[in-house]
Amino acid sequence: MLHPLNDRRTLNGWALFDWANSAFALVITTAIFPPYFEEMVDPSFTVLGIPFTNSSWFAYLITFSYLVIALLSPLLSGIADAGGRRKWFLQLFTTMGGLGCLSLFFFQGMSTMWLGSLGFVIGLIGFAGGLVFYNSFLPVIATEDRFDRLSARGFAMGYIGSVLLLLLNLAMVQAPGWFGLPEEGTLRIRLAFLTVGLWWLVFAYISLSRLPDDVRVRGNGLGSMAASGWEELRKVWRQMTTYPQAKRFLLAFFCYSAGVQTVIFLASIFAKKELGFETAELIIVVLILQVVAVGGAYLAAKLSEWRGNKFALYFELIIWTAICVLAYFVAGKTQFYFIAGAVGLVMGGVQSLSRSTYAKVIPQSEEGRAARTDTTSWFSFYDVLEKVAIVLGTFIFGFLDALTGSMRLSILILSVFFLLGMVFLSRFRVAQPAEVV
């Protein structure tokens, strides 16, 4: 039985998942854990005779996490469609990510660096691995005219929820006495990791309870479902030749995603290492960024309604390019605050627009939802490309950082990804989903 489209409870439940998992994206990957990691790990060390800086090691952790999930995602998403397990896998990755996040509480220095690294990797794999299944629900629960606004609502709810939790974490860091915590030591920071894990798990399970249940395919073992999954992916790849606009968009998306995601992951370490920001100052910077991002997501949706998705994406990418160039020359904290505000303006917008633009150019026939039964496989292409882009961006960033000892050149090089994205975007137009060009 098909789930009704545009059901209010379902749409709100879907957006609530952004509220749940965005706390990890904000607190763990952006605001608190990166500078904490930089402080707890020696500035330079060797592993198996290979020299690393703490920031290059952190970048490589991101690279490894996304390489793993990029390799697994096509197989898992194919199984999800062939075996009717979209929701099952979303729950699996969510649980794994939440537990990985909770384990970060026990990371307290170089002696436990491997525990901190492993917990971060598991959390990141859980976070990123669930997104392909989460995104694939969009065309299953809503009609196309709702895509832009619903996508923006999800990102906005994510920013609002994560900001609320980050405010609690800021209070714990700045005024630990309010919570009966000691002024000295790392307990008040490590407790923030616990709050994120619990927040993620509790709200995600509420969201999952409101999403359509899986329609299981009986009689198929894991091996046969995997084979069916790969066949689904091959079918989508063959369909790509019939839908050139989807291919053109994905090429542009690959390029600029390498820049967007790398900046988001490594900006706080850059601020602490190059500009001397303290943890409390970084939390304030990220709070400003998040508040601006709420408006930025809706601004992007308004721009797309006014002039179309392509124009709105160009607008976002021009600002991203300027951010990378200005970050190379930034000399003080005040300047960095303005750069962080600009990142907030375009961070949610470019991700929201990308998700909804892709949903518009994947195929849909006159049968409507029947053509959407393989949306997980279609979104797997989108998701895998984003993850490979992150692998490329963070690897280049970490390599240049380890080679030069400075993160500024790494930031500047990221601007090339945005320029390439605009070049490839010039050949793309938003065709009707059923249109064959």
C-alpha cells in the first residue's frame, strides 16, 4: 500500500530527522570536537613512520570515513530498494552513529587518540551513511511542487535544533558551575558529546516512527538482494544516458561539493590553529553561522522561485569562491567573523538547492510514483558523488597541510572546485523530470 503524498505528519516527521542528526554535524564535526581534537592531540606525530600534523590527521579521518561509505553506499542503497529496507538501513546507520558519538566521551588525550579517532569515524559513517536513505524519502512522501520548500524546511529545522543544543553546550563550557561541573579539566566538553549522541538518537527515532514503513520483499536472501541492488544501479547508470541534464548537474555538484564540505569540516580547526580562537569563541562563531544559515536556506528557495535553481546556485557558488580567497588573507578574528557569516548565508542554501534540483531532474514517467520506486538507487549516485568529492577535497586539504605546515594554501585551493562547478553548471538546465533531451 502506497503512503499518501503530502501528509502533514509525515512531512514534519521527515524534517525532524534533520533536527536530530544536524546536532552531530554542528557540534561534533564543526564546533566543539575539531578544536578539542586539536588540543588533545600533539601538534605533530608519526604513525607507521609517516609524519602527520593534528589537523592533517583529522582531515584524513574524514577522508577515510567518506571513502568507506562511498564504497558501501551503492551496495546498501541497492539492497534497500531490492529488499524494501530503506527505513531499516536509515535506523541502522542512525544507531551506529549515535553510539559512536557517545564513545567520544572517553577520549581524553594522546593515550586515547585511537578511541577518539575510531568514535569519530564511526559517528561520521553513521551520519553520512544514513543520508542517502533519508534523502530518498523526499520524492516518496511529497509532490514535486513541495520539494524546494520541504528541503529548505528540513535544513532550517536542523539549524534551529542544533543551535539550541549548542547553546546548552556553550553554557556548560562557559559556566560549568551551573551544572555542578568542575571548572578545570575536560569533563564539561566531553559531556557535550554525550548530549549530542542522546539528542540524535531520541529525535531520530521519533522521526522514524512517522516515516512510511518498509515494504519487504519476501523470499530474497542477502546475496540475491545485493545482486538485485547492483542490477538496479546498472539500470540507473544506463538511464543516465537518456537524462543528460542529470549527468550534467552531477558533474557540477561533484566539483563544488568538494569545496563546500571540506570548508564546513575544517573551518573550526583553521580558526583555532591559524587565528588562535578558543573553544568558547568558536562556539559563538558557529552560533552566528547557524542563525544566518536558517535565513540562507529560505533565501536560496526564494531565489530559485524567482529566477530558477540554476541562477540561485550560481549566486551561492560565487560567494563560496570569495570565501576561500578571503580566508587565505584573513589576519584577525573580526575578519573571520564576517567570513563565518558569509559561510552561514550559503551553507544551507547550496545543500538545500542541490538536493531539490536533483530531485527535479531524475526520471518520472506518467505513472508518477511507480517511476520513483528506485529513488534510493538514483539518490545513491548523488550521495556517492558527494562522498567521493569529500574524499578528494579533504585529502588535498590534509596533504597540503602536512606538506606546507599551513592551512591557508589548502583553503585557497578549494576555490578552484567552486570555479569548476560554475563552469560545468553553465551546460546544465533544469529540465522537467520526465523530459528526455
